[in-house]
Amino acid sequence: MSNWFPKLYNPLMKPLEKIGFGNIRKELLLNAKGQVLEIGSGTGFNFSYYKHADKVVAVEPATQMREQSFIQIKKASVPIEVISASGEKLPFADNSFDTVVGTLVLCTIPNPEQALKEMRRVCKPNGKILLFEHVRLENKFLGSLQDWLTPFWKHICDGCHLNRNTLQLIEQTGLQVDMIEKHYKKIFLVMEASIKSNNPERRSEIENI
């Protein structure tokens, strides 16, 4: 991670949080219950939105981001522990968490497939995986534009891929998507997933802003 990116992350994100991201996080994380694991917690934007968790364990590999997040712990209403770990190699036993959370993180993790497999591994069989991610658009022109912009975007935004088909990756790693909300012309998806069963529930889809 570059030295300048963590310093600019909060100022760049705050306008987006005010115009909608904050509300999206708030609604999503009301569903985070019991023992919660958050992958790639960054500077701690999610911390104040946890209301029903017994405890949150947040993993963040970047030292500067992790240190900034300590301030946000003070604003939280539930216990939060932040540790240094990679989403691709989680230091937890199988079936450890009731809820696993990832927000705007699978775009940046070098191996998102492995991270999703790890999230599935540590989630309890009846648990939930809550995700908020941006994805490659199905529109041919716009999707191609994302492909074209991604090499430059990765360079300035610390490895962020504009063109990952995250929904497909989720479904390929033994998870079933039970709910999708589509935001901002379908470029952002809020998803609730669970470990795939033999009798999958019908997926519900909601299109918002």
C-alpha cells in the first residue's frame, strides 16, 4: 500500500458517505448479529453502525488504515477488536462467526476467490455473509469502459478493480445469494449470502438509487 493512499482515503470517502454510502452501510449492518467478522475494515467506517452484534472482530492488513480505525472504535456501541490479518488467510477456526461482513473490499483483495472461500469457511452453517461492493456493469459499453479504466484506477486507488464480476465470484465459491439491492445504476450491489444448501431460497432483488 502506498503511503499517501491511507491519508487521503477518509477525505475522499466522506462525501460519498454523506450522499448515500453511510445509509447503505447502516441498513446492511443492522443484520449483523452475534459474533461478527469484518474483512478489510479499513479506517473503520462501519464501526458505528453495528448495533446488534455481541462482538466484532475486524481484520485489516494495512497498518496505517488499522491505526486510523482505532478512533472509530470509541464511537461504536459494541465491542470491536481490530487485528492484522489478510482476508485470504484468516486466523480463525471453521464455523467461528454468526455474521461475516465485507464492504468495498473484494475489489481490492488480490485473490477475491480465496477471500470468499475463507469467509465461507469461518461462517457458521446457518450464518450470514453481508456484502456491499461495486461490480462490472452488464452494459457492453460501460463494462468495456470499466475494463479500460481499471489499470489506471488500480494504480491510483491501491489495487482497486473497477471491473470485477463479484456476484459471479460469490456464486462460484459455494455461497448462495439470498438478497440483492442494486444502487447507483446497478454499479453498487448490497448482498446477503449464505452457505449454499440443496434447497436454495428464492433470491429477492431490489433496485434503489
